Amino acid sequence: MPNRFLCPKCHGQRTISCTFCGGSGRRSIAGVTIGNCKECNGAGQRRCDVCGGTGEIEAVQRRSGSYASFARQMIPF
């Protein structure tokens, strides 16, 4: 079993679209461009906050029996 997996947010691309400018790289008010986005410095891309820009995350160890105990708590017999 591999011990590293692709990041679920950026899918291994290491960057995501800037949420402040919508990926355009420009600040605008009512459709009028004011200047470059200060969050991404005009690039339109930001480093992924889940993987930190590596593109991979560590594997999570599953505990055996945790699903069964959860089901016992949720389903009364």
C-alpha cells in the first residue's frame, strides 16, 4: 500500500485558483480593473493550503473495528 496519495484539493498540481480574484489575477470593482490581486500577486494561482504545495498527502492509517463500533452506536438493536 502506498504511503502517499495525491492531494484531494489540487490533484497533484500544487496550486489552486485564487479565491479572491477568481483566477483572473486582477482586482476589479463593478467590472473596472483596479490593479493586480494582492493575494496572488497577479498570478491568479495560489499554493494549495491542504498539501502546502507538495502535491501529495500522507496516508491515513485506518483502525480495524472502528466502523463496526460506530455502527453499533448508531443502530439500536
